[in-house]
Amino acid sequence: MAEDTQPTQERPSSNYKMPLKTLIILLLVFLIEGGTISLFFVMRGGPNPAEGTDPIEDTQTTQQNKYAEVVLVQDFQVDNYMAGRTRMIVTLEVAAKVELTNKEKLDQNVSEHSKEILNSVRILVSSAQPDQIKDPKLEVVKRKIKSGVEEIVGEGLIEEVLLPVWQVFISD
């Protein structure tokens, strides 16, 4: 009987349990913070679009109506010799993207200077480096053609040079 009267020792628990009051206080703090942030965005009106931007619907219709294309060179072949050893034949077509207000002026200049434009494109493509010719985006070639054509027809008329046909054949 003596054994029953001795108090048993409790082992300290390795799992610490947070008191219920602390959990409730933390939950209330999070709810108050969330409510404050939500109230702020409701009162403010949500995110605003950036200044100077237009809705997507307007930009799509204006870009389609704003520009036109003028063919500068059609079905044209140019020889390019890589370091004098390999011959590359480039078949291309060149068009210019222009604003509608400048289309008539560019058409007139292209018809008056068509042979000069052909010669300029021939010189630029035949003197291009092989890595420029093989570039998938043709950034350097487009930039050179644009500057060469603008010297002939006038600065600022051409928005972008387009190369809808670009085929390279390597012959030995």
C-alpha cells in the first residue's frame, strides 16, 4: 500500500503545445490585418492601368489601319562569296512598312528610283557577312537595307523593312 501513495514523476513532454489563448490572439491579428488590406484595396479601387496606355482593343484596330506595305524589290537574286571560296545565292523580296500618310510619297519615290534601290540592295546583300546572312532574324541585313533605301528615298518614310522571301542556296 505504501507504493500507491507515492506520487509518480511526470516526464517533460518534448512536444510543446501552444496555449489556446495565444492561438486565438494570433488568429485575430491575422484576420484584422487581412481585413485592413482588403478594405484598403476596396477603398482605393484596385490596381490602375499605367499612364499613357490604351486598351488592347483600340491598339489592335489602329495598328492595322495605320500602316501599309510598299514593295521595294521583287524576285531578286544576289551572289555572295564567302571569303572568295563558297558562293551563296540569296533570293529575296524586300518590302517597306510605312504609315498610310507616307504611302503615296514612298510609292512615287520607289518608282522614280527603282534601279538605284535594286543596286543598293544588291551591294548590301552581296557584301554581308555569312553569319549575317544565316541569322534567323536578319536584324543587321534589315537595318542596312533600311538605311541604304532611306538615303535614296528620304529619311523617316520607312518604319520597318520586311523580307517576306529570303532563301539562301550554297553552291561550290
